[in-house]
Amino acid sequence: MAAPRPPNASLPGSPGSGPLHGPGNGTGDAPRGSRDLDITVRILLYSAVFLLGVFGNVTVIAVLSLNKRLRTVTNSFLLSLAISDQMVALFCIPFTFIPTVMETFVFGKVICKTVAYLMGMSVGVSTFSLVAISIERYNAICNPLQSRVWQTRSHAYRVIVATWLLSALLMLPYPVYTTRTSEAAYPGVYRCQHHWPGIHVKQAWHVLLVVTLFLIPGLVMIVAYGLISWELYRGMQFEMGLTQEAKAQQNGGVQPLAEGDEGDGCYIPVPRSAGGAVELSVLTSEDHAKEERARVNRSEAKLQAKRRVIRMLIVIVVLFFVCWLPLYVANVWKAFDHKAAVRALSGTPISFIHLLSYTSTCVNPVIYCFMNKRFRKALAATCAGCLAPCRRRRPRPPDDEVTATGASLSKFSYTTVSSIGGP
């Protein structure tokens, strides 16, 4: 009886379902009960990641697409990122895990080539989208005046199209060199794997992917977010100085007079016979103080918003590379030392490395919901709009109730409009 065949370590963008043969690989020599528990745990974890990734990214795509107020330059890139993550969830997880459990690639040759291509393309789009977001944020924060001229949604759409085309061209070797083959030693067992022209071509391809999808993007993001952090730090120092100056002016220039105090020449005490009238100089000082406080509050609010956006984007980038780095390392190791990588990674290790890489598809929606207040409000509004047609219509009240309700609504509308602003 042949030994169990654990899955093969694969590149980002390849099905990774080919079995590795021979005793002692992965869970091949493990007891049956331990192996069943291992498979059960993997099924539960993969299913959870798949469901979270699919429903989370569907939610992000729906909210960003249906809400016009969220159609900004940054959200355009985030929408592209959510679509690519959805592709990873739909094409990577099932076609990696199902052959792992069945120990054979049950899908056909066309599916093998198509899935390998879509896997690589989705990973490339995710990486290039993160790079585009970092560059866009750098220009918006560090060069706001210059970037306003060209940083538009149409420009963002062109960049997004370019990222998809670049990923599509970069991953063309996958459908060319990926194929489904049968195993002569194990009848009925099929593998979906890459057949490179030579070992040097294989090594060069892995190095190209690491440089293109990891080293260069990582360097660009580190530089962009480092400069943004420095700009925000300088802005915080400037705003803190203005706040201290404003407080000093308030404490030194606009102080209520003590009883019997004749004033210090800045303003004149108002006599009771004036009928509550306030001198113009007092109003001017108070209005100036209010304007200073409002200006400082607006500046602090803007800085807080910028810090939240940058913190959200940095978390996305860090989690993306933390999730994908182990798989890149495993693939490079396999390309340069195949036997050692097979012995160390076959079975459970490579399965969980794949799982870690696929968790990147479900962390982005969580970050949006918990770190972006506008997104949470838009999500609630979208859900309310979707549930509105499903609500039952209430019976029409009597005429007197309709009249009273109309008067009440009119009063509420007038009060609301008056409180918001002038006519």
C-alpha cells in the first residue's frame, strides 16, 4: 500500500496540489487518528478563512461601489485590492485545499492552467495596489498642492488598469509552463505543477517574483510611509505650537474681570445701565478666541484623520507581507534546495503556510470596519437600504393622525434645516 501523499509546496499563484511521494513526508508516517485530526483542523481553518474572505470582500466591494461619497482616489485602489483579494479567496483556497485533502488534482488541464494564472495575477494586483496606495498617499500628504492637479479619480482608474495589465503580463509564464500530469507509480493520481525548461529558469523565475512582488514594493512602501510619518510629525509640532500660542492668548487677553476690577486697558467693564449691550471690542476679542479654538480643533481633527488613514494603510501593508513572506521563502528554498525543502515543508507545514498567505484575503475587511468610521457608517446605511424593501408596510393611519404627523414632520424638517445652517 502506497504511503500517503502530502501536498507540494507551491508558488504564490500556483495550485500547489501535486503530491510528494515516499515515506516519511509530512504526515505520511503519523498515526491515523493524528492524521484525521490534522485534516479536520485544516478543513475548519480553511473553511473559516474562505468564508471570511468571500463575505468580507463582497461587503467591501458593495459598500465602496454603492456609496457615492466613498468614491475617492484612495478608495478606488482599495476597491481594486478587494477585488483581487476576492479572486485569491475564490481561486486559490479551493483549488489548493481540495487537492490537498484528496491527494490528487481532480480538475482538468484547462482548470489547472487557468487557476494557476488567476492565482498569480491576483497576488500581483494586490501587491501593486498597495504600492499605488502608498504613492498616492505620499503625494496627497507631502505634496498636496501639486498633486491636486493630476491626482483625480480618472488618473486612479488609469493606474488601476495599468496594475492589472502589468500583473497579467508578468504571470503569463504560468499558463505556458503549468500542466496537469499523471503519476505512473500511482494510478489515478494527478499533479498540477510547473514544468520549467531548466533548473536555472526555475530559479530565475523565483528570484524575479521575490524582487518584483516583495523587495521593490516593500522598499517603496517603507520610503513612502516613512516620509509621510515625518511630514505628519512636523505638522503635529506646528499645530502644537499654534495650540500653545492660542491658549496663551486666551489666558492673557480674554480673562473675565474680577469684581471691582477696573480692567487693564484691553476692554472696558460694561455698566448695568447699558441694558445688556456688549462693547464691540469685547465681542471682537471673544470672536477671535472662538475662531482660534475652532481653527485649532479643525487642524487637530485633520491630523487625527490623517493618522487614522495612514495607520490603516500601514497595518494592511504589514499584514500583507507577514502573510505572504513565509510562502515566498518556502518557494525560493524549494527552487534552490528541492530535497531539503520537501523534507521540511511537506504535509502540514506547507498547508499552514498556504493558510497564512490566504488570511490576507479576510484581514482587509476587518481593518476597514474597525479603523474607518466612514466605512462603518456607509456599511450601516447600505444594510439599511437593502433591508428597507423587505420591511412590511405599516397600515395607513386615520386622517387626523396623518395631519398631526405631517405637522410634526414639517416642524422637524424646519428645525433640522435651521440647526444645520442658514437658508
